[in-house]
Amino acid sequence: MKIKIIILSMLLIFPYSIASIEAKTFKIVSYNVENLFDLTKDRTEYTEYIPNTGHGWNKDIVDIKVTNIAKVIKNLGADIVALQEIESKQALIFLQNKLKKLMWTTHILKLQTLRPHR
């Protein structure tokens, strides 16, 4: 008899003890930032992105580009952002720091480069 009461009690209480499960949506974005190079000359750059040469790739231009990319990422409101065409981890960290200034939390899950870096 005690077992029947325990089972009956569990059947009556169990449905109320489970938190409601709701489907949640999230937004994934893929963003090609088009040639985000850092300011380190390590022979992985295209000619026009060699820092501080006549082509104009310098700290001011990098800062403008990174600021614009960060604003776009923040305004997208995505939960996950996959980025393409970032030259190096240094360039990615520069972007990450800019996003932090815009109060957008970032986590680097995987950095894959096609060219070796020194």
C-alpha cells in the first residue's frame, strides 16, 4: 500500500516539478570583414596592406576599419558571429578589444589561419 501511495504521489507531483522547456532561437551571422590586417610586417600581407608604406595601411586606417567592423557586429545583434579574412590573431584581438569598448561580449572559439605566422 505504501508503494502505491508513493507512486501516486510521484505521478501527481512530478509534472509540476519539471521546469517548462521552451524553444529558444538564436542568430548566427557569417561576416567577411575583407582584409583585416594587423600592423606587423611579417610577410603575410598583400602589398597594399604592408604597414606604414605608401599604400596607406597605418594605425589610423586600421582603427577606422576595426571601429566600423565592431559597430556592424554589435548592430547585427547576433549570438554567434563567424568572421573571415582576418590576417592574424593580433588583428582579431584588436577587433575583440574594440567590441569590448562597445560593451559587446566576445569569446574566440577557434582561430584558423591558412598562412603560417611567425
